[in-house]
Amino acid sequence: MNNKQLKIKQNITLAYLNELYQKLEKFSNENLLDLVLPTKITHKDFSVFPSFLQFIATWVRQPNSGNLYLPITEFKNLEEYLDQEFVYPIVVLSWEKKIFNTEGKNIKSLLKGLSKDYFSRMEYLKLKQNDSVPIYCFDHDLSKRGYSRFFYNSDKSLVSEEELDFNLYPVFKKVGSFNKGVFQNSIKNKIDDFSKITHELFFNTDEHARTDIDFQNLYPNIRAAYFRFQKRKLNSYLNQYKDSNTLYKYLNSNLPLNENSEVYFLEISILDSGPGLARRYGNITDLNSISINREVELIKECLYKHNTSSVGIRKERKGLGLDRVLKTISGKGFLRIKSGRVDVIRDMRNKPYVRSENSVGIKLTDWNNSDNTFSEHPECSGSLISLIYPLGNE
């Protein structure tokens, strides 16, 4: 029997990813479901690229996930194709599967050297993309690709916050090279804050996203950071998000603009394919055993400053550190959290940080409804925390 195929379109949006999750759920009872990648992807929306990788990780984890198909025929096409930033992480996540070209030939052996070369160029910021920088850690990869030099020392211990600040300077410089004036005037003096955010969020993945809730290693597993400089006309953003009350209000809140009425953002996203915030924090095997409102409450508890009851991979009780992130972007940023069945947002510009006495006081809004009614989405793997931070003088 031929496997079912899920063919990915080129234009990736958050709405389209929701459709893909629904199809994944629909095909969950099929024997095997193959994934067919497009020749290229376009993604202009906030948080879209890491959301796409989160979807891929969810497909990989499905019991009926099948083979991966790449839309190439010859080796020279393969080398060029792998240069696109979405291909490498998908190939590594799918390494235990058969990877075919359009002619049905298993091309995994051809990918070994190319993927090794890509990793080396990525680690030393030699990739072609100038407006974005991905940093990947693959816990199932026994080679050094499992631990990026940006986040880990040679003995696989995490770098300190001060060391990360130093390590990430060239990352932010490359992202800012898209507009050197923006780097000099808006990013350079904020690197300390951006590094603190990254350290808090990625440290959480090391503690909470390398194993399942029973502390068994996850295989395969991705933990990643993604930095991207975004520039668009403000009116373009407003037209795109006119039906999203919370995001529209944020974009229409007197953001700093350049002389062409464009707004600049730095996106920082931290992704993992671990058990997810509610599963880890609540020690929950099956999310369907709790309501969607309870799942949101568990995520709020992860954001609560004085909550230290989450147990990490070393079986130590540690806070998740997310309160510090809220405090750092208060009055400026916009936050999105996608984990489990939940997709929630927080406008930190119009609703700045306020110290809460308990998790009930933490305000989160549903991505779809822009109110306190929370949608239940098909379950995704792990957690994604994305934020945008406006660049420019105010």
C-alpha cells in the first residue's frame, strides 16, 4: 500500500500551519504519512519559521510518520537546496527516516557531507542569509552538532550569561548587518538585554526539554534559537493583522518608524521539541485529561516569578525564568507562546509588566480570539516562545 503524502506549500503562514496540524491529526490513523518538502519557502510573518520547525518536530514524533521527500534530482541541485535555511534542521530531525528525492532514490548518504559542511558554516556565521541566524542543538546527534558552541562549553556545560553575551555579539552584528545603522543605533546598546532573554529561555530548554516527563531521553530532539531582523511598512503590518485585535493594537501603538514609514523588529525565538510547558510543569502524561483553560493556567504558572516547583533534567527544583523575560521586554515587546494545545500572546507594550502576587494576575490572550476565550489546537511537540522587539529611537 502506498503511503499517504503531506505536501508542504511554499508560502508558510501561521494560518497555513494550523491547516497542516489539522491534516496531521486527520491522517493520524493512516499506516504511514510521508512529508514532501517544497522547492523553497517564503515566510514573512512573526514567529513563522520556528513554528514551521515545530510542526516538523510534531510530524517526526507521530507514530505513523513516514519518509521525507526532497524536491531534487541531481547532486548539484541537492547542494544548492540544502543551502536554504529550512532544509538542514528538517533533514537532521528526520535522519532516522528514509530520505528520498523526486525519483524515489534514497539520498541520505549524499546528505552526510553536505550537512556537516552546512553545520560548520552555520556555527561560524558563514551562511548566505544576512537577516537571520539560526542556532541548533540536536540532542540525539552524538557528534558535536548536538551542542552549539554559542551555548555550550567543550565539556557540554552551559556557558554563563556573561559568556553568552560575548558569544552572541557577532550573531546580533550579523542580523544587524542588514542595516548597519540599525545595529549601531538600536541593537548594539540592547545586546545585554537580548542576551539575558536568550540565556533565560535557552537555559530552560537545557533543564526541561531534553527528556520526557519521566526523564527519559527524547529521540530525536531539537532545541534552537532563531534571531531575525524584520522590516516592513507599518501599513502592511496593519492590513495583515487587522483581524487580530491584540497584535493590531500593538502595531498601532506609536512604534518608532524610519523615514519611509517602515518599522524595524528584532525577532528572538526559542524552540524545543520537549514535553511542553504544561506537560513538564504539571507532570501530565495526556493533555486531553485536562481542560484547555487548565493548560493555560499551567503556562501562566510557568511565568509566575515565585513559582519554583518545576523539576528539571537534573531533578532539581528551579523556576522557569520566564518572569524575567516579561520584565525585560516590558513596555516594548510582543510575546507569543505555542505549547501543547495552546497558542497565546501578550502585548508587553500596552500591558507592561506588573508584579503579580500569583499566576492568576498574569494576562495572556488567545492568538485566534484576541480575548480570554482560549482555542484548543491540535497538540504540537514541545514549546515555542517568540518575541518581537521594536528597533529605533522613541
